[in-house]
Amino acid sequence: MSRLLALFILAGLISTSCDDYNKLLKSSNYELKLKRANEYFEKKNYIRASQLYEELIPFVKGTERSEGVYYNYTWSEYNLGDYILSQYHFKNYTRQFPNGSHVEECYYMNAYCYYLNSPNYKLDQTNTRSAIKEFQSFIDQFPESRRIDTSNILIDQLRGKIEHKDYEIIRQYYRLEDWKACITAAKNYLKEYPSSRYNEEMYYMIINSYYLLAVDSISSKKEERINSAIENYQKFVDLYPTSSYLSRAESIYKSSQKLKDNLSKNGF
């Protein structure tokens, strides 16, 4: 058989298949549609399976077939990469079928779809926060689930993304020399992320921000800000005596002490 002839035969088969499928879509034989939908689903032809399941949902509502059709439809959308729509349907499955055989799985997949829709840390983190919330809800709802460990790992990843974003915001304040905003944000960061790998840098930015803020302050505010720089340096040294920021922080501390001494000499 020539290659050209084989291509003609293949094109004819595809055309016939499309014609048959279009006829099926227009058919009112819902038993046949359900049978074909399940076949397409098993063969991983999720586009056709999804179209048929979506049409079947209102016709099987209230019957024993309703749960299976809706479940397969939701997974079809997921496998097509529509995580926003599939997230909605996984969640909706748990509402429509609270005693269904796939409740735990769909509860988890609802959270996992949020995880998949979580963007780069530089972008808005609404979906990231929603994913954390939904995973935590899943853990609370199914504390004995085999998916608990995975959920906790994913929560840590999501929190790490938010932590990174918060860190970059503080660095931006620092680069822009917005010392007040930097100090406030860095202090909040230390409370929010007590074990963060960036905490040494947070302390360094707080110390230097207080010092530089004091340098440019009016006389009545200099002493308070210098004292804050010194106090935060002392906390920093106690917490991180071998920090890579230690020498730089010590230099700022010495400058702060000199400024404080000058203030005392001048009667402030």
C-alpha cells in the first residue's frame, strides 16, 4: 500500500469518526451517550468525554448514575488542564455528594487545583493563600488520610512562596530607602516567620534602617532611633553570634554609639 493511499484511508477514518461523533452529540439516545462517554474516558479522550458528560449531567441528576457522571466529568476537565473549572467541580462534588465514595479525594483535589493555580511568588498570591486554607481544611476534615503528609509538604511550599514575596517587598523598601516601612515590615516578618532563613538579614536591615533614620531625624527623635538600632544589634548578636552579617552590623553599632555620644555631648 502506498503512503499516499494510507493517508487517504486515515483521513477517511477520521472524517467518519467525526461524523459519527457529531451525530452522537445531536442524538437523544442518552444511554448510548453515557456508554460512549465512558469509553472515551477510558481511552483518555477527555475532550469528547467532557462534552458528553456535561450534556448528561442534568439528565442523570437525582439518579444513581449522577455521582459517577459528575465525577468523571470533573476529572475530564482536570485532565484537559482546566484547573480553575475542575477546582470548582471537585469542591461542588463534595457539596452535592457529601456521602459519596470520592469525597476525600475530591476534597484534596479541590485544594490541589488551587496549588496548581498558585503563580510565581512575584505575582498576586490569592490562590496561594486559598490553597493553604483548603489544604488545612482537608487535614482537619480527614486527619487519618494517607494524603496528610503530601498536604503538609505542599503547604510548606506554598508558605515558602508567600514568605519569599514578603521578603522581596522588604528588600524593595530597603533599596528605596523607605526606612520606616522597612523597619515595620521586617519586624512583622520576624514574627510571621520565626524560623526563616532570611531572619539574619531582617535584623541587619532593621539595625541599619534605624541608624540611617536617626541620622536624618530631627534632634528630638535621634536618641530614640539610635537606641533602637543598638537594642536590635544586641538582640541580633545574641541570636546569631556567627552570622555573615555580623561585621557589617558591628560597624553600624559602633557608628550608632558615636552618634549617641555626640548627642550626649551636645546636650540632647
